[in-house]
Amino acid sequence: MTESKTIAVVSATGAQGGGLVRAILEDPSSGFTVPAITRDTSSEKAKELARLGAELVAADISDEADLEKAFEGAHAAFCVTFSWAHFSPGKEMAEARNMAKATSAARRSKRGRRREGTRCRQWARVAVGSTKAS
Ligand SMILES: NC(=O)c1ccc[n+]([C@@H]2O[C@H](COP(=O)([O-])OP(=O)(O)OC[C@H]3O[C@@H](n4cnc5c(N)ncnc54)[C@H](OP(=O)(O)O)[C@@H]3O)[C@@H](O)[C@H]2O)c1
């Protein structure tokens, strides 16, 4: 039996990530499942994603440990930053770095188990070169 692969989606309740979450959920034959990342799993938008079949995962991109848990076991991660939330280039860089480090941690963890890595794909707001697609 083919094991499904997961794509962890940051901004799942927003416009960018929400479109990806819905596209994955609407195509069960794709072989992908989707942990939908939100800071508030009890919000109406989050509950709507759960109703559609998403697994809700609580994480804040300012918290690297949160992200490591959220990306654990994922085949890929969809990452965006939200500069308009604070208008701080330094904070945006730190948040992008958190996501890059969390994808690396997930890749190391997966390699240990199955020699298959999580890939970092950063779309939308591309913040730093170190998180470029691999
Ligand atoms: N929409 C577009 O057409 C478009 C086009 C090009 C680029 N972009 C860029 O893409 C990025 C996302 O835009 P969007 O339109 O998808 O925004 P959005 O619709 O406002 O959604 C952003 C979502 O991100 C989550 N979020 C915000 N801060 C977070 C944090 N600290 N940790 C974890 N999650 C957080 C929020 O989810 P929770 O409240 O559930 O945590 C929110 O639902 C922005 O940088 C934007 O400039 C957007």
C-alpha cells in the first residue's frame, strides 16, 4: 500500500495557505494529506478546515520548537512570512530562519527513519536566500 505524504501548510487559514489546503483536500487521489498550521485551532476558519478534513496543528512561526513539531514527519512544508503583521525586517528574517531550521530538523529526522527528507518550498513572501527551494 502506498503511504500518503504530508505537506505542512503555514497560513492555512489565510488566502495563500488556505488555497493550497483546499486544493489538497479536494483531490484525495493526490496521495497527500495536510497538517493545517494555525495559531488558533479553535477559530472559525480553523474549524472550517477541520470540517473539510484537515488536521489542525497549532504553531506560531515566531516559535521554532512549535514549527519543528508541526513539520515533524512532513514530506514538504509550505512557508510564508507576514511582514505586515509587524513591519520588522529583523523579525521577518528570524521567522523565516525558524521555518528553514524546522524543515532541516524534519529532514534530519526523516532521514534517520526512511532516508527521505522534507523539502522546503517557500512561496509568496520570499524572505531569505537560505530558505530557497531545495
Ligand atoms: N493574498 C495574496 O494574493 C498574496 C499575494 C502575494 C503574496 N502574499 C503574501 O503571502 C503572505 C500571506 O498572505 P495571505 O494573503 O495568505 O494572508 P492572510 O489571508 O491574511 O492570512 C494569513 C494567515 O497566516 C496566519 N498567521 C499570521 N501570523 C502568523 C504567525 N505568527 N504564525 C503562524 N501563522 C500566522 C494567520 O493564521 P491564524 O490567525 O489562523 O494563525 C492568517 O490566517 C503575506 O506575506 C502576503 O504579503 C499574498
